[in-house]
Amino acid sequence: MTATSSSTAPAAPPALQGLESHPHARAVLAAVLGPAGAPSHAYLFHGPSGAGKRAVARALAAALLQEGARSPQTVAERVARGTHPDLAWASPSGAGEMLVADIEGPVVAAAARTPFESRRRVFVIEDAHTMNDQAANRLLKTLEEPPPFAHLILLAPSTRDVLPTIASRCQAVRFDPLPEARIEERLRGEAAGMEDEQHSEEEKTRRLAACARLGLGDARRASELAGREGGVLRERAQSFVRAALSGDTAGRPWLELLALAKEEAARAGQEREARVAQELELLPSKDRKRHQREAAEAQRRSERRARTRVLAGALQLAELWLRDLWCVAEGVGELVYNCDRLAELERDAAGRRPAALRAGIELVRDTRLRLALNVSEELALEALAYALQELLAGAGGE
């Protein structure tokens, strides 16, 4: 009797990989798959980058597209490669925003067409919080009256970052920041086998612990900081603050930050240029000039986005260095993020007024937020350096 009942019981819905650390997301998504599942037409995955939103979005897309597919075993592989015809992945092409063109063709127009081979079509929209008003309004019409076969997955840091009219039409799925211990464990795995003769095992352990803390729950950011380029960025951000602390900004320390940003922008431009060259080979001759003009503008936006990202990251590190100085000055050094540089923090914090350090944190934060407003980056960093020097150097900060 038991064997009969178990053989006729409905199959359990497939489990999605990547939900182990996200109980809310697991609770929401576990019930939408399988024969009895009723997936929503739109989800808003919100949480810090590196928490796993992209991986779960890809896994959910594969699960949705497998249902009713002629060859379900090949769906996940093609979704992973980005070659499934019923999956579209939209991302911003603007310097700091998602434009109408990023939404109009890949999502709005495509959502009106029936699936190629699956029962469904899935659209993943990265950085949905960067949609400008025109792009958001175009997407809103699709969200209000979606075709029955269309499913949209929006990714954003927070529901507050997305227009309320968009967020209210999506089912929110929360991804929590990964615990520091989990991020540190991941960093140790990434560092395993890598040669590092300059540092002892104890030093490497402290450095990875600091990177895990400095990631602020963002595993991707922590991984970047643990790499060679991330280490250089930490050094230059720290030097930027220490120049202001010592009253020695004559060396123009902001130029080193700008140099890093320009290098990253050049890399981003070269990568986009290589992609455009491949695309041009597939286009008819009559369409190539137009595509080249559009690609040149997209490349400029990509370079601007890469440059701003590096500078914003550097200023966040500068802000966290000041925050750690404040902790040390208040006698709570155990709370610092830069735990591998406690001796340096203690030297920098000696005799500093906590109130001045708190004010310095606000100065850096304001400048970091203004970078997205298309301000002159060099002038903004120069003004910040002099303002910090006036606030923190000499009698003002001691």
C-alpha cells in the first residue's frame, strides 16, 4: 500500500541552486515550480550584488523554460551559455542608467512575440534601478498587461531603488547580504593554490578577513578587493586619506585614483570595441555605418560607467578608512573593517577628534554620491582632498 501511494504521489518541484543563504527567496520561489506551481509574471530580486541574484535568476529561467521543452536536458546548458532563444538578458548601456533602447527591443517588443520552442519566454533585467523614466514607462505597460507566457525577473539592490509603479507590479524576492564568515570562506577558496611569497599565511588570513568585511555583504566586491587590482585600489584610497590627515595634499593624491579609473575605462572600451568588431562582421554593409555610430556612443557610456565605478569604489574605501579611524578614536578598535591594518589605523587615529572624523566621513560620502551626477571627477576629488585637509590636519583634527 505504501509503495503504491508513493509511486502515484506528485513529483516534488525542482530545487533552485543558490538559495541556501536566502530563506525569504527560498520560501517564495520553492512553490512556483513543478506541475502545481504558478509562477508570477514578474519578480523583483533585491539585495546586494554578489549575494547570488544573477545565479538564481538564471536557475529560475532554466527551470521555467524546461517545462514543456522538447529537450529539457539541454535547456539549462543553453541558458548558462546565454544562447536559449526564449531567454533575453537586458543590461544598461548608459553611463549611469538604463535607456529606452535597452528595454524597448530586448524586452517590450520581444515579450509580444510567442516563444520559439518553450511554453514561456523569460526576460532578466539587470540593474533595474538604473532605468530612466522613459525606459521605466515603456516597461510598465508590459508589466501591467503581460502576455500569459512572459515572465520578467528584475534585479536591483533594493525595492526602494526601483520606481514604486514598477516595484508594485512585481513579487519582491529578498536576497540577504552574505555573512562575513561565508564571504571569507569563499575568498579562501578563491585564493587556494595562488602563489603569494610576499605574505605569510597569517598575513593572508588577515587580509582576506578584511576584504570580507570591506565588501559590506557584497561577495563580488569582496572578491575584487582580494585581488591584485583591489589591493592597489585599497592602497591608493588609504593614501588619499592619509595625505589629508598629514596636511600634505601638494602631491595631488587624487591623480593616482584618476589614473586607476582611466585604466579601467580603457579596458572597458577595448572589450566593447572587440565585441562591436565581431558584430560588424555579421551585419549587411548598409547597416554597418549606423551600427558603428551607435556603438561609438555606447562605448563612451561604457567607459564613463567603468571610470565612475572605480572612483566610487575608491571613495567608499576612503570613507571606511575614516570610519575605522573613528572607531579606534572612540576606543572600539574591534569594530574596524580594515582589521589587517590595525597598527596603521592606531597611528592615524592618535590624537584625532572623533567629531572631525565623523564630519570627514560625511564629506567623502557626499562626494561619492555626486559622482553619479556627471560632475567633473578631477575637480570633485581635488575639492574633497582640500576640504579633508582643512578639517582633519593640524588643530582641526587633533
